[in-house]
Amino acid sequence: MKKIKLLLADDNEHMRASLKELLELDDSIDIVGEAKDGKDVLDKIDNMEPEIIIMDVNMPTIDGIETTKQITFKYPQISVIMISVNDEQHNFKQAMLAGAKEYLIKPISPNELISTVKNVAEFNRARLSTAPPREEKVEIENITSALNEDINKLITVFGAKGGVGKSIISTNLAVELAQKYKEQVGVIDLDVQFGDVSVIMNIYPRKTISELVQEDKLSKELLIEYIYERNGVQILAAPNKPEYAELVTPDSVSNVINLFKEMHHYTIIDMPSFIDENSLAALEAADTILLVVTLDLPTIKNVKKGLELLKPLELLSKTKLILNRSSGVAGIEPRDVEKVLDMKIDAEIPSDGKLVISSLNQGVPLVKLNPRATISKSIANLMRLIESL
């Protein structure tokens, strides 16, 4: 069963924590975010894309009833489950008239909460599948057409030094691709010791690649249980603890990559900043390697060494040089980088520290937070480069 993406809304922080603890007992529920009031819910819906919202009736700014009315009108694909300490018939009626699918009275038992979420999600999915909107049908036709063209590309994003921004590039490139190939883009965080994809994409994974590779037999159905979806991107997270990295082996990496590639038009792998047996398996399997460099001498030196490793492996022909933070640095010019590395720069991504920090703090990809920004447009250009290869 595809994970149920759920948003929690309650002005009481302790109540949110309690509900979250109950919901996390079931692996099929993915809590994509929390909100403290109705305005917060409406602000977060577009980026969080929840399937279910559990919402308290009494909240400041905009209460649960009014928020549910607006959601029912603007986002008919989302189902609201209302919760309250008040069991009066009047409140129940108001909630139902606003469009809520269920009304639960606090305190709520784990079984009641989880079964209600699953029942509402099942009903909602059945409803949407029987009468999809016209534009949704067109999108499905486009995806089917693309599948028939056999688009199954594997992109690795590699930086020979930490801190060059490869994870920001990986995740935002995936989100940009997903806006065109919705639910057909995947990301594997192969930085199995210190991966950042989960943090960037606002995920708190309970199942990661380290647990997946311990399973007896890998299958598409099993892999789906380990995938978290954000912004149309299907993500396989890195281990939650660095010591779990040793569970991930080159053979298991190859198996996961092959299956992921079968399931997606584009699979992007966020690599570690060094080459070991695991990363080598990914680099060799890649259709395109994006090698990220920045305008500083230590990074350029490390990239030079990285190219020396890629050359005897005959991987240079599919390697594209990506210059990150191409603006705002004095002393070294892009042409100096090309001369030292004896390789042309295929794409440039400018500096925008303010937007990047805002993106990280809010858990919203920068291409969605400000799609008109120069840095976001450069990611779109990078996507077009990928599509042309």
C-alpha cells in the first residue's frame, strides 16, 4: 500500500507530539508536516501535498471548521479528519457540513486513530480513482507515452569534496523533473554515513536503505514500503545512523539501483564525496554523471583527482561538469576551472545563500519556494540538459 501522506494540525504542541507518536506506530503512515493553526495549514498544503489532514476544531487565527471549508473548496482531493474534546452534536454537524470525513473525540486510542486514517485514505483513493479530473487523465496519458519511449535514466550527482552543494542540486533537480514527470522521478541517498536528502526534503524516515538491503528478497512491492514521497519525488533515505552504513554493500546497491531505475523515468543518486565500492557501483551504472565543482582551490584540486580516477574507468565520456555558486566569488573565473580541469563547464548554478537557507529552514525546495529566482531557473536549465542527453 502506498504510504498515506498526513499533515497534523493542532495548536497544542503536546497534543501534536502525542498524536504523532500514535501514528508512527504504523509504517504505512507518513507524517509530512505539522501546523499550529488553520492559516499554517493553508500555507503548507501546496508544498506538503498531504492526502489526509488531522485537524483540531478549536485553533487560533483560523479555526478547524473554517479551514476545512476552505480545503474542501480548494483541495477536494484532500480528506480532513477533525478531532475535538467536545462531543456535542452541533460541533459534529458543523464539521460534517464543512466537509470533514470523520470526527474523533479526544482522548483517542491508537487503534481508533490509525484505523480511521486508513479507512478515510482507502475511501478517498477509491473515490479519486473512479473519477479522475480531466487534466489528470491527460497527465497519465503523457506519462504512459513517455514510458513507451523507454525513458529510464540514472543520474549520479558527485562532488569530490564535501560542501559543494551536491545534495541541494540533487533534490531540486529531482523536484524540477517531477513537475513534468510526476511520480516518475526517484532519489536514492547513497551518502550512507552523512546523507542530507531527508533533511532537505523534510522527511523523518523510519525505514531506510540500510533496512531495505537486509530484506530476504527485493521486489517493487517491497521497495514501495521504503519510499517516501515529497513534491512528486519518490525518495529512498540514507541510514539514520552512520554505523548502519556498513550494512549497505555494493551488490545490494546494484540491486536497489536496477529496481529503482525500472520504476522511474529518472533516478537521481546523491553520492558521497568520495569513491568507494558502493559509489563506484553507482557511477558505473549511471547514464550521466554530474560532477559538481565550486570556485575554490581545494575543491578544484579534489575534482582534478576525481577526474583522474574516472578516466581509467572510462567514465569521463558520460561526465558533465556543473559549476555551483558560479557568482559572487573573486579571484577564480569559470574559464580558469575549465583550463585546470581540461574540461568544459556544461552548466552553471549561481550563488543565492539567502534563498538556499530559507529553503532548508522551511523544508521547501528552492525551485518551489521561488521558481522565478535565477538559481531556480538554472536548475530548470540543468533539467533541460539532462533531458537532451
